[in-house]
Amino acid sequence: MKRRPRLAVLDGMRLAAALLVVFCHYTASDDAWGSPATDLFPGLHDVTQYGWVGVEVFFLISGFVICMSSWGKSFGDFVVSRVTRLYPAYWIAVVLAAVVVSLWPAVRQLNNWTEAAVNLTMLQEGLGVHSTDGVYWTLFVELKFYLLFGLFVVVRGVDYRRCVMFCALWTVAGLAEQVAPNKLLFMWTEPFYSPYFCAGIALYLMYRFKPTALLVGITLISFVLAEYQVSHRVARLGYDTTNVDHRIAAWPAQLIVAAAFLLLTLIALGVFDRIQWRWLSTAGALTYPLYLLHQDIGLTALHALKGRVGPLPLVLGMISAMMLLAYLVQRFLERPLSSALNRAMKSGMAELRYNSAPAERRPTRVQAPAEPERVPEPV
């Protein structure tokens, strides 16, 4: 395959998805303000109350990016890349959030430090343990996708056929859960979110190879299922997510989903290949720490500062502060921790391969070369 330019617009899309979620938490929720957000942000609230759809956009992008970043990798390399990408920034965010909400429990409270320690595994959702920060539930969904994709595709080698079969089987399993509800099946099929991952995979195959009727079909089916499921998300989660006391319409959420599908399709078709603005790549690198850090830390700060500054200027200032915090975390903490974890995991994988091979076939031990500083992959 001919080398393609970096997908800078994809980085911008990730940042836009993160900002949707941030604006939703800051201007569509009453948590930080002690009064209705609808009164504080008239007009704006009507739009930002749908910002939670940014999570669905993340899942769509994730299907595309994971398929791209795992191509040609062994299962061990895939595990190393995912762990070193997800965990360092997450560990830092868990510790910071736990400290903030334990010292200033005005908006959120830390139940106990044992639960915070469990959060460091990223498995708390599976154990029924309270998440230290509200956004962490999405990472468990990501982990399940990585595990399924790794076991059913990467372990045998990522190729066109296996990716298509994975999308087909995961979709069918999700439909089976809808017909015959089962908690275990629901946990692994993720019917609310699997259409986004499957569409992302199909769109990456279009990008890597070319559009075909098969790939267009997978994308369209996933799109229809995504639109159906997001309307159910509005019905089931609308009140809790936006703290409103009236029923909200589904069509704005469906419109955001449609726009995300259209934009990623245009990216896959190479429409934006010429756009190589460096600031988009920099912004994309900040997206993950921004997403992890913004909610409980930001809401606590907003609560402390409310009344001293107008609500909208305060929100804009807080978003700027959270982006600065995300940059500092990414530049001075996440990078060195990721590099150290990467070296340690590669060494561990080398030991696993060496000690798992028959004695007569074991390769000569060779010390791994020093790792160059790497730019983190997108989630």
C-alpha cells in the first residue's frame, strides 16, 4: 500500500468530540452550579445538552484507528501498544481526580481509597465499583472492543477478510442480544456502541484499499443501527445526562451521529488528505488527557469559582485551563511514563516468547535497543 499522509483532520475530529463532551458537562449539567443550567446558559444549553454524543463519535473514530494501528502487528505488539497508550494518562488522571474530590468534595465524593485503587485497573465497571470520575465508564467499553478485536482478528493476523467477518459476527451477536436479552451477551456485544466500532473498521478498509459494495453495506447497516440506538440512548439517559426536567428530542443527537459518519467517510475517501495543519496533530495529542481530566476536576473548580465570574466566561476559561493541564500532563508526565512502560512491556513480551519456545528453538537473547521518544497513538 502506498504511504498515505497523516490524517490531521481525524485529530481535529477527535478534539471536536472531546469538546462536545466537555461543554455538555460544564453547561448542560447543574452539578457545578447549584442552580439550573438552563437558566445560566439560555440557548446554549439547548445545544450542549446533546454533547454526550461525543462519546459515540469517539467510538466511531476508535474503530478506524485501532484497525489502522494494529495492521501488521503481532498480538503481543498490539497489547503493548494499547496498554502504553491507554494506561499512563489514565493513571495520572485517576490520582489527580481522587486527590481533588477527596480534598474538595463539593461536587463529587471519593467513597474510599480502595475503590480508587481498583479504578487504576480500568476494570471497575466490570466489578460494579464506583468510577473515580464519571467519564471512565467509556474506557471499559473500549477495553472490551480491544479484547474482542485482538482475540478474533489480531491474534491470527489483521487482514481484510477477518475484519469484515468480525464486523458481521459482532453485529449479528448484538442483534441476537436484542431478540433474546442476556446480561452476559449484552456486556460483550455492546449493542448501543458496536455499530460505531464496526463502521470505523469498514471505513478504514475503504481508506486502505478502496470503497466496495460490501464495505459500503457494512457502513450503511452500522449507520442505521447507530441512529436507532442513539435514539434509545436519548430516551433512556436523557434525564440523567443533562439534568433536564422535560423530554428531549432524539433528532439532534441523530444529526450529530450522521455528521460524524459523513466526516469520517470523507476522511476515508481522502478528501482531506491535503490538510496537514500541524496544530491539529498537537490538538489531537491533547484529546485523551483532556477527556480524562475535565469532568470532576473541572466541575469542582467551577463550583469553587461560581459567582466570581460570569458563567460563560468562567466556562471558557475553565476549558482553556483544562487544555493547559492536559498539555502539561501529556508533555511532562504521560510521555516519559509511556516510554518507560513501553520498554518494560516489550521486555516482558520478549521473555514470554523466549520462555514459551522449545529450548532447541529459542533465539539468542539480544538486548533491545533504546526506544526513541514516540508520539502517542490516537485512542
